Amino acid sequence: MATAATAVVCLAAVAQGFVLPSSSISTPATTRESSSSSRAGGRSSSIPALQAGVLSKLDFKPAVDVYAKFPDPPSTTAAAATTAMPHDELTLLTTTPAPPAIIMSMDGPPPNNVDPFQLVKKDLAPFSDSIKELVETENPVLTAAAKHFFEKRHGKRFRPTIAMLMSRAVVAGGAADLEMGGASAIPVPVADSLRYQRQGQLAQITEMIHVASLIHDDVLDEADTRRGDTSVHKLYSNKVAVLAGDYLLARASVLLARLENVQVVEIMANALDALVQGEIMQAKSSSKDLLDLGHYLRKSYYKTASLICNACCSAALLGGYAYGSPTVVAAEKYGYHLGLAYQVIDDVLDFTGSADVLGKPAMADLSLGLATAPVLYAAEEKKELKPLIKRRFKEKGDVETTYKLVLGTDGVDRSYQLALFHAQRAVDSIASFPPSEAKDGLIKLAHMVLTRKS
């Protein structure tokens, strides 16, 4: 996967002749973009004037290094660590936000009656067929393995749904950028829009990367099932599964280059890089790191939230906004916080859900030696959990003992509160977007993440 991440950048550079497309360098939008030097939410748009043979370079930082991870005030150690931060980033991390317009709740009524999946159902209808065509090869076994998830079970289509909803929401949200002086382009209608078509391709790319990561994860974790179905490596072999995942990433890279947007290529390549870093963190963490909730959230960002976050950011960029503009920052923050909320709830369900509902074995994380939020919170109360965490629950009876100890603490409840914090921040981040069905869909998705059972 690391090789694939490098290949993405190279592919895009070659495909575009080392310059941005003419439509990107000859319009008034670029003039506004290159002249914008203000920072929004820790992001800057430092795009120099482009000449032949020069690629734009973003002032890119992983979102986990920019936005808040915890609802609690920074500790003394954390406060000392922020003294070297620029003033705007420090303010972002420590300033108390204004009271939210929409209050998220674990057990309250939904914030609206919108069905987010129904909103983009028509857009995603040809989705699986399109991807199956993209992954056709001369080798029938490799083709069948790469198509497996798209033919057998469509899954939730959670990530492409987010990408398409964000694409629609930013079209409606241009007024906020214009009022703040940070717009790079005036949004165009969705109908017959080349931009929306490219945003749809971005959604496909996002799902292809996600499925490839699942195939690779199942090999690493020796998982027998995925989404209630037999995993690819069990159907074929480890070698075929690895090659199928690699091929999906390669095809996603080609499709990414065809978007003709170097900034989006760089951001999505960073998502690929993050996926690899997350796997390394999971496999090679020190015993000290295994006990650290901050380390857990960073790993969760790399493995889960980064792809959602970067896809949302890319959707706004493809909508015509400058990197660092209020709309792009809002989209990125939404994806970051929603992604973390999703992963925390996923880890809670490992304790509270059944295998039939989850589509994977219960207590799978513990069996893999993973200490997630419920365990780490429980360990603050039950000190006897710490040696079990450090040895990754390898001894006989460790998994069962941990399960019982966690359920005897407030670890699950505190994890729900952590997820609620991130879901609330996700909704708050798009509060400035003008009203639209797509915005309501994104808000509803945050509620669905909090209340999901699988």
C-alpha cells in the first residue's frame, strides 16, 4: 500500500504533464486562490504561480495534528506542547466553541427526517457495475477476487455516500466563502456539471481504496469473514487476495490521475500513506503506546478517519474551492470528526454487538490483541487490565477476563461520550453551510453513526 501511495503522485504527475490543467490556471478562480494567504482552521493556501514543469505544493498536515481529539481541556503536558504552535492553531485547539445549533444525542430523536442514502441513491446506482468494469483483467481469478465485494454484497456504501453528500453540500455552501472573502470559485449547479461527475469519480476511488484496505486487513488479521461473507483470502489464497487489493489500488490511482487535479491527488495519496502508517502502528506499537488513548485515536485516524476526512476535503476542492478556504476546512473537519466517531462506535460494538449483527466475530479486536477505547478507559479504573493490554491479551483467558472487567466499568459509556463529542464537532463544522438537503443528510449521518448497531 505504501508503494501504491507513491505511485498515485507519480501517475498524476505523468498524466498531467507536470502542470495543472489549463482550466485550473487560466481562470479568475486561480487568481483568487493564489492571492489568498489567510489560514482557516490551521490550513493555509500557499499556492505559488504555476509554470510549466512545476507542481503546486500544499501546506498539508494530517488532520489529527490540527483538530481536537478529546473533549477534555488540555493537560499540563499538552499545554506545554502547544506553546510552539501558531496562534491560530492553538486557538483552534483550546477555544471553547459557540453553543451548537443542533445538539447530538445518543438516545434522542433524529435531527431530521432525511434519508442520506436515499438522497444519493441514483448517483450511486451504477456504482458497483462501474467499478467492476474498471477492475477487469486478463486473469479471471484476479478479476473475480477484485470484484468480490462489489458483486456479493454492496455493503453500506458509507464512504461514497459521504463524498456525494459533501459534494452536493458544498455546491449550496458557496455563500459562506464569499462572505468571508475566501472563495476560489462560485459554485455551479449540480445538474450537468463536470465537477459533480468528477466528484462522483472521487466517491468511486474512495470506495476502491477502502475495499482494497479491507482485503489486505483480512490477510493480516487472518479473518475468515467480512461483512457476513467469506473473506477474499479464504475464497482464493493470501497471494491472490494481496494482488487483488494491490490491483484495486492501482486502478484507483489511474482513476485519480484522470481527475486532473494535483491537489486532490496529493491529498488522497496522503490518505493511502495514512492507511499504511495505521497498520504499522497497530503491529509495532510499544507497550507504553498500547496504554495511551491519544495513540489509539491517532491510529484510528490513520486507519479509518483519514480516508473519510481526505475524501471530504477533496470533494470540496473538486467543487472549485481553494485549499485552506472556509468551505474546504469545514469539509475536512466534518470528515475527520465523523471518521473518529465511526471508529469509536465500531470499537464499542465489539463489546456490545452480536456476531450476526456485526457481520464479524464479537470481541474480534481483543482476539487480535487490540486495546480500544472501552478497554483503555476501563484500565483507568481497573489497573489489573494494564498488564493484559501490554501483552496484547495473548495468554489463555485474557480475552474473557478483559471483556468482563470492561463491562464492569464505565469504559463503554465513556467511549460513547467520546464518540458523541466527535459527532457533535462534525455537525458543528458544517453549521455555516446554507440550508440544503445534502447538509441535512450529513447531519443525519452523524446521528446514524452514533446510534448504529452494526
